[in-house]
Amino acid sequence: MILRTNLELHLLDNKTDLSVAWGLEKRSQDSNEYNHQQHGFNSWYGDLNRNVLAPAAPFAKKDYMFAKQTADNIAALLTPQSGFYYDVWVDGEKFMTAEPPEFKIAVTVPTDNSVDIFTNDIGVVVVSDEDGEPQGFNIYVGGEPLGYVPKEDILYAVKAIVVTQRENGRRDDRRYSRLKYLLSSWGIEKFRSVTEQYYGKKFEPCRGLPEWEFKSYLGWHEQGDGSLFCGLHVDNGRVKGVMKKALREVIEKYNLNVRLTPNQNIILCNIRRAWKRPITTALAQGGLLQPRFVDPLNLTAMACPAFPLCPLAITEAERGIPDILKRIRAIFERVGLKYNESVVITGCPNGCARPYMAELGLVGDGPNSYQIWLGGTPNQTSLAQTFRDKAPGS
């Protein structure tokens, strides 16, 4: 299952889980085409720098390629140099656990908000000149503009932000250890001032950018190097049965590279033009349809796994979303309105599927009960607001 910026493997047995996990880890190190989220095995435990994300679309354009390389460089910079994130055991008993807060970073280019830039601890946006040559970066922390840095300073700036959080963030209570709590306590001006002390210079004002767009990259697209890529919608990121068989056969037959998106979808890369028709047919037979054949609500809907796989779940999400979408669809049709709103459902307030940015978010707050959040924007630049608590799910 694809969720946020992670790949989740469910129902593995004890004999195969580690071999599969280490195999994916090696594949990720050998070629980040497999999973364009750069993260180490330790990040699966929810602490340290969990991911550095760049747009999954494999465009052969200067700014996209520079964003990808920058994400790789930041991931390498923040890879733990110590094994101290593990539990420490003495005489068969756990003595202590290191509790560094989790950290998420996204790098993108202007207009492309496929990475949900403002929900990350650090957001990095490539700024190019009129000739398309990357010159520097706008940096955002917790969705707030921090400043602009020239391209040669990006690693110093990111390191300064991480050190500011490390030295001043809450370490006594993991629930309040995230960067957002430090920003809430300090405000952006104090955070900028302290970070500049570690950075060693002042941040320049952020450069002006065009309007953001949410880009799903579903369907067929030109890569810009003579090849094509194909974005596939996957309901709730769950690949199984006939769909999994068809996908595997296509990938193996044509030796395709694969990327995963933060919206639980899949991108097949480096496809020759002559392969487009047979690949489209094979995928459709497995239930992987082109976006024009998918219901508009399903295209942007997401749900976390929740029951029965997540121990934090307090109500249904993935198993409940088909019925909820059916009811929402019926209401729109009854009043004669077209629908393409983003609907996101999570089984608890942790919000792994990002319901707080959706146009309609349902957040589990009890057994068969949800908070209703409304007002997120289609381009994922505004937070939704609470509309109702304890709404029954049935």
C-alpha cells in the first residue's frame, strides 16, 4: 500500500518480511527510480529524517532534475551517522529509547504541488532564471516562508533548520516534539532569527512564485527525452489480486522503472511510444484504467489503512471509504451538482492521509465516528476547518 511518502507492506510472515524489506532497501539505494522517496530503514520507525520527497514525474527538464538531485543530496546529508536511534537494552531489559522527532522534507519546482509542500517540516522550491537555469531556493518551514538561499547554500540552510529544531524542540514529550510545535511557540520571526545564527548569514526574502497546482500526473505524458510515462490511479494505494498480476507482468515484460506518488498512485516510467497501446490494454484488463474512465471522486480520494492493520486506528478508513464515497456521490447527484472534490478519510486524528488539507476531510474520533473538516483548496495551499465533531459514520 502507498501512503503519504512511504511504502507499506502488509501481512508478511516472519520468514520473508526482513528479506523483502532489505531487498527494497537495496533497490532504493541502487536506483531511486523504484521509490522516489529517499529514506533509510531506520525511518520506518517514525523518527529522524523520515523522507525527502521530490515530484514523482520523471520529466527530463532542468528544474525537475535539479529538484531530484537536491532531494538526493539532502537525504544523504541527513542520513544518521550513528545507530543511536535504536532501543538500548541492558541485561535483557530495555534501558532507554532515543526519541528524536520525525522530520519530513519536500523539494519541488514552481506550480507543482504534487508533493503537498506546505504540510512538510521543510519545503524547498527551486527558483530558476529566465533561461530556466536553477539559481536558488525558496525555503518554507511548517508551511511558513523562511527565506531564499542561493543554490550553493541549500545544504547549509537545511542543516541550520534541523539543528535549530534539534537544539530547541521538545525532547521531553514525543507528542510535542515536531517542528510545528516549536514554530507555534516561537513564531516564524524568532525561528528565522535563531536559524540564521546557525546558518551564518541572513536569509533573503522569498522570490515571487506563480500559483500552485495539484498535479496528479495520471494518464500518459511526455517525459521530454523521447519516452513516455503513465500515471495509474490506485484506489487507496491497495495493489492486489488481478491488478497486481497485470502490473507485475507489464513491468517485467517491458523492464519499466516505477515511482510512487504521495497520493497513493503509481507512475510507470521510460516507456517507448510503440509500447503505449499494448501497455494500456494490459493494464485496463487488470483494472488499472486511464483517468477519464475513473469516477472523479475516486481520482482524488484517499484513506489510510486503519482497521484491521493499524494499531492506532479507532474507526474505519480504507474499508469504509467505498460506501462513504457512494453516499457523497448520491447527494451531489440528487441536488444536480457536478463533483470532483477531494475526499480524505483517516481512522484517527494522526491524519496520515492528510485529511486536514482536503476539501472534505473525515477524521476518526471514536468508534464509527468522525470529525468533519471542510475548506481545503484543490491546490493544497489552505488548511481545512473543523465543521462538526462526532458525526456518525453510518
